[in-house]
Amino acid sequence: MRKNRSKSPTKMPIVGDIVEIIVKPYNKNKKVTGKVKRVLTKKKNHTRGHKVMLEDGTVGRMISILKNKSKSKSKV
């Protein structure tokens, strides 16, 4: 039986969110903040953090969403 490494899985980011990520190699713990260009993880929830690509091309696992992209929904 596998143990969950994280107490709570991270939420799915969307393109345009401002996020904080850890860049590979993970042993250096380099944290970067940026705007999401692509979400590379397909699952809705991920225990180790969603893998994302920032607008500057940096790829890493998401730690937290700092600012959500505003969603505008119109009712028809």
C-alpha cells in the first residue's frame, strides 16, 4: 500500500495563474514565481504538485497558486 507523501493534494492550475514552483533538480530547492503558460500534468489532483511550464520556459512542480486568473462567465 502506498502512502500519501502530501497531506493535501494541490489544486489544478490554469493558464494565466501566478504560481510558485520548485525547479529541477529538486535537491537544490530553487523556488521561482511566474505566470503559467502550460499545465503539463493531466490529473485533476496530484500529490507531489502539478508540473507546469511558466511563460519564460521554466518547468517545475507547483507549490502554491499565488493569484488565480480571473474567470469571467456569462450566463446565456
